[in-house]
Amino acid sequence: MQASTPKKKLTDRTLLALKAAPKGTRYELRDTEASGLRMRVTDKADRDGRAAQRTFMLLARYPGSSNPTRRALGTYPELSLAEAREKARQWNRLIGRGIDPQDAEAKERQAAAAARKNTFAAVAEDFIAEKLPSERKGHEVARDIRRDLMPPWGAKPITEISDLDVLGVIKTKKRSAPAQARNLLGTVKRLFRWAVDQRCYGLKISPADGLKPSTIIGEKISGQRILTDDELKALWRAARRLPYPYGAVYEILILTGLRLNEAADAAWSEFNLKTRMWVIPATRMKGKNSKARPHAVPLTDELLAILQKLPRFNGGEYLFSTTFGKTPVWMTDKVKERVDRRMLRTLRALARQGGDDPAKVTLPHWTNHDVRRTVRSGLSRLKVTEEAREAVMAHARPGIKGVYDHHDYFDEKREALELWAKRVRELVEPPPANVVRFAAR
């Protein structure tokens, strides 16, 4: 049975002092501040003799019912008195409009769940899982998304990200790394276009559609930089002084002319040390419309020497790793900055040895891709044939040759890389001045 319902202004002090109802009964107190608000106290008590269950109730004539009924709003003190009063007022307003409060709350929960599903973080992870695993640079793109886009946008619904939000992120990136800003904008455009095409995230138009890289970042300038002999020597010395795994990656770049990630993401399964061959699979090679091909790299003595010094991790697949071979190394801007500092010290030391003022020596800006261009130019200086040079670079042959000529030029590539390794060795370890070299007849 239920006792009578006295009416009074409820306070926290009153509620905390409430005793449990006599066994087999319950009682209620009516609040004077919020219409229909009740505090129900049962006969269940805690060790202190107070009501273990104190529940806020709202007595009202709910839509679809002809008689007033009670519904629980929440238990005290989990739901505070102030919160209970506000909730009672909100329910009364909904009831006055003919809306069942429980239906309204169910819709709010569904909307909140949908919003969580459609946050940028959730959509981006869907994009990463569906689109990137099979792509050559997929893991790099995923890292860019998680590093540069997740922090500012992760919790926001994707439909609430504006062109100004995109512009802010890209301009911030541009200040420190213009080339990466261009790549990041391309990733943003691609991700949002994909989200629009899915028709399930509520996004109708990409906020990045109207943003042009030439306007935001500037016209893309094709690279023309190659390293001078002194700069290449300084780079080799810097690579030798960098700790694992970074230095070895740069050594391989110098000796092969590979792209950065083609070297940095190398896996032991790609190597056959007996046949002295490294085959980079098509999935890691550059190419459009699934036209990328595997690339065989002959292992010269210099490359084998680098490989033999690398650590082997139990169960680790990757040669260059900071996670015991579980994931490939990430060659960050900070690594490049360390290389630049070491190179500059070497260049100034060389200037001092040559009687020049080291204070006047500078290192003009260069990129990791400039090493590849330097190797290609070096092969030309060594009179390596064009076919062999292009094969070393893994460039697709143009026109009809690319369709019908599938010769891989492996022997020619080996000869070219051996010539280049000899050139690098002579550059970084020049012979004594009293040694006279005779030209071959």
C-alpha cells in the first residue's frame, strides 16, 4: 500500500534525511517547485536506515492515456534535485504539445548514436579500412589522417565540418611543410568525396570541393634539385652517423635511387639473399589504374653489407622499424632536420679543409626525392644507357615499348648500380693523393 502524499518544497537536506518506508509500504513527497514531481521512497533501507531507493517520479496524463500515471525520472542522488526539476518541466512541456517524453528521449538517443557513427573519426576509420589497405601508400595516408585531421575534427559530425575548417588545417600545415599540405588537401578531398558517395553519413556536398591547391598553397613547382658531390658526401656521412633505423634507410636511398617509402617499408619476405635480389611488390610501387609492376633491385655488395648489419626481430617483418619489426619506420620531418644539421656540419668542415670560410657555407633546401633525382643524373654521367637508367628508376616505358617490351633489364640494372656504388665509394672515401689511376684501355 502507499501512504498519503504530503506536499512540500523538496531540498537536498530533506532528501538525504529520508527514512525507509515501513515494511510492505512506500510513500511519496510532492514537490512545490515542479508540477507533478514526486519523490518515492520504498521500504528498502541501507545500513544507516535511510531509503536505499529514492526515485523521482512525474505524475501526469501522458499522451494516449486517459488517466494520470507515474513514470520514473531517475534515482537520487544520481539524478540531482535540480536536474529532476528541469527534467520534469521538460516532460511537462512535451506533454503539453502532445508528445510522449519517452518517445522523444528515444529519438534523442537514436540521433546521438547516429551522430557518434557519423563523426569524422568514425567515417575516417571506415575510409581507412575500406580504401587504404591495398594501396601502395595506404599506411602513410592513414597516418596523415590520424595525425593531422583527427585531433581537430575527430569528435565533430562530418556534416558540421566546413570549408573554413579545411582551410584552417591546410594553412597550418602549409606554414611548416608546403608539399605535405598539398598532399594533405588531396587526401581531404578524396576522403570527403568517398563519404558523399557512400550515401550513409548524411553528407551531401564535400566541404573541400571548392578549395584549389594552387590558390591555397601555390603552384606546384617540379623538382629540379640534385645534390652536389659535396652534398652527397655529406649526406652519406650523416646517414652513417644516424642511429638505426633512419641512417640505413638513407644509405639505401643513395645506393638505389628508390622512392622513400619503397625503401623505408621494406619487408624481409621481399629479399632473396642467395640470388642477391630484392623484389618490391607491385602493391608498393608507384602506378596508376593498377598498372604498377613489381620492381627487382639487384643487391650489390654495398647493399648486402647494409642488410647484414640490420637487426632481426623475432616475428618482425619489417627491416626498418621502431616497433620491433611489427610496423615500418615513419621517416618524419624531424629525421630530415637531423640529417640537414649533420650535413651542414660536414659541409662546413670540408670548407675549412679547403681554406674557405665555413661561416659562409649554407645548405640549400632539398627533399628526400632529390636523392632519387641525383642518382638518376649520376647514372647519366656514368654513361649508363637510357634503358638501364629508366629500369633502375622503375619508370614505365612510354608508348608501344611499354606495351610489348617486358624485358626487366635485371643484368643491366646490376651493372648500373655497381657502377654507381663505385662512384659513391670514391666520393666518400677518395683515394690518397699519391695514388695514380690509369684509364682502362
